[in-house]
Amino acid sequence: MSTTRRALLAAGAGLALARPALAQAAPKVVVIGGGFGGATAARALRRGGLDVTLVEVNPTYTACPFSNEVIAGLQPIAAQRFGYEGVAHAGIRVVHAAATGIDANARRVALADGTTLPYDRLVLSPGVDLRFDAVPGYDEAAATQMPHAWKAGEQTLLLARQLEAMPEGGTVVLSVPGNPYRCPPGPYERASLIAHVLKTRKPRAKLIVLDAKDTFSKQRLFQAAWAQLYPDQLEYVPLAGGGQVSAVDPAAMIVRTDFAEYKADVACIIPPQRAGKIAAIAGVADRSGWCPIDPVTFESRIVPGIHVIGDAAVAGAMPKSAFSANAQAKVCADAVIDLLAGRAPETPKLINTCYSLVAPGYGISVAGVYHPAGGVLADVEGAGGTSPLDAPMSLRAQEALYAADWYRTITRQVFG
């Protein structure tokens, strides 16, 4: 059995495990953020017998995993959209409002409609905000010309439309930020699928990938696939080759580095990121913009009583991914249940598996196992790994099927 298959089965098995309900009157837990982390935490906390309120401003969640397939025309946007009826049916109070303030001393959350929610413990799963101040010339208005598409939804559709409308022989420029950011392999999957679009629909067009790094997740697997599949479509420029974007000019559709200027017909600019806004409001984000946490409980190292999971957390070796957020949510929920019951939380082990498509029917993956060590989440030595570099196409096709199976399974479990 492959590493990725074992990881997936282990993660699925963990879903069946629930802590016994507390005997006393149920403490109140508020969860802010209804993505793969927050909705999973809310479900696990409710199964543990707690009074749970999930605060999520959007009545429909648009998932980022598989959104690159929407950009490439391989999946409809409807497959990314999920409501919260299933979450509410599980006995969770779902409030569609923006959280605007947190009083950690009084243990209250203020909402935009003027109401407040008391809590005994607070779980934040705010995802990321894009740093529109990080690339000169790139702001929210510029994103209507040069979409980032790093938050799934209208930006996803905009980039898809731009690629469809681009003339044959045109140039696409894709910029990749330095670490850390949401979904480390995501830009390279996007590059692969854009190259697939060009190869199959606009064979004289070209994609230039400008990277602010020299190394990246699944690098050997991606680059081997690019050499095999897209030698005429994709040009990769690493940091050492002048790949870091220094400025953009949306009106002229120009992307600049310190060494060159690129005229684009379509430009996808993925800016640096930080924890979602509510993390700063709560005071749990440090000067890096991210949230340091205890690796056993995911409790903030800055503000007691508040736990942070998912992309916003400083999770050591564990990457920012939907799979990670889902795994962290279960561990955090168990810890919150134990803490509220006066028990010492158990030391966890966590799993992440990340699948990427480099073409339809061609999947690759990386898996890791993590445990608390030295105050952070560290790799378990000898566990995890990547797809074999020399794997036959039958395995690549199988991993593409695993990816689709994982997406169907996790979205059904979280939102169904």
C-alpha cells in the first residue's frame, strides 16, 4: 500500500473517533471560520458534548482545493461550493456574520450586527489574508486586471475567462511568493494546468513562472513532468535566475523583476499572505503576521483560551493545506474537550497528504507525519514521502483518482 493511501485511510479512520460527552452542563465554544478547519472543529466539539457556535460570514463556502481544475476548465465552480445545512443539522449553531472584536478577558466575541457571543474556549480558523501592500503596484483594484485567484470564487472564474479569451500566441505570467503561504504546491499545480490549457488549446502561447524561491514542494516531480509534458509551453524562472517580482503595472500588463520586464496577456499574481484579519483583532498574530501555537493543544502562545488552527497557525513542519487544517481541527477539538473537563490533553500525531494534478489523469503527492517536538510540530523521521520519481503512468493515473476521492470524501464529511 502506498504512503499516500495509508495516510488517507489513517485520516479517515480518525474521523470515527469521538471523545465521550461531558457529564456537566455543556461549556460554550465559539469557532470563527467555516472552512476545512473550522467546520471540522465545530463538528468534533459538538460530538464531544459541547455547546458550539460556528461564526462564518459567508453562507456558501467556496473550496480552494481543486479550484485550479476550474481555472483549466476541468471542473465546474459548482463543485467547489458548499452550504452549511449539514453543519447545522449536526446540532451546531451557525451564525453568518462577521466577527469584529474579541474580548479575551471577558471571553466574548463581538459580531458586526451588534450581538455578542460568550465562550469558555474560542477556536479561530481564519485562513489567510492577501498582503496587497507587498508588491508595488498590486492592490485589490489591480487584482481585477491581474487576478490572484488564491481565494476561490469570482477570482477563479476571472482567471479562467482571461485564459479562454487570450489570443493564440499570447503570454501568461504567473508569480509565486516566498514562504510561507497557503498550499505550498498550489502555484505549481496551477502552472501545470495552465500549461495544459495552452498545449491543448493555444499551442503557440507560453507560460512564464516567476518564483521568489529556488526550491519548492514536490519540485523534482513537477519539473520532471514539465520537461515531459510542457517543454514548449512552460518557462520556470527561480529566485536565483531573477524570478522575484519587484513591481507590476496592471494598466500596461507588465510584470517586473530586478532583472527583466515581462509583457503579459494574462497575469496571475499570487501575493504574500498573513493570517486572516480576526487573528490580529484577537491579538494572537505575532509580528510575522502568523499565529504561534502550542503544538499539543493549538492554544495561542500569546492569548490564553484562544486556539488557532489551519493556515493561520505557525505549525512548524506541517504545511498550510486543507488536509492539515482538517487534521489540526480534530486534535484541537480533543484538546479543548480535555481542557474543559480538567484532563491533560494527549500528545498527538498528525498527518498531511497533498495531491497535485499536472495534467488530467496525472497526479503526484506528498505525505508527512508530524508530532510535537521542541515546542513545534516536527516531522516524524522516516514517515511520509513523495510519489516515486520514476513511477509508471498507471500510478500517476491512480494518484489522480485518489485526489478526486479525497476531495469528495473530505467535503462530504466536513459539509455534508
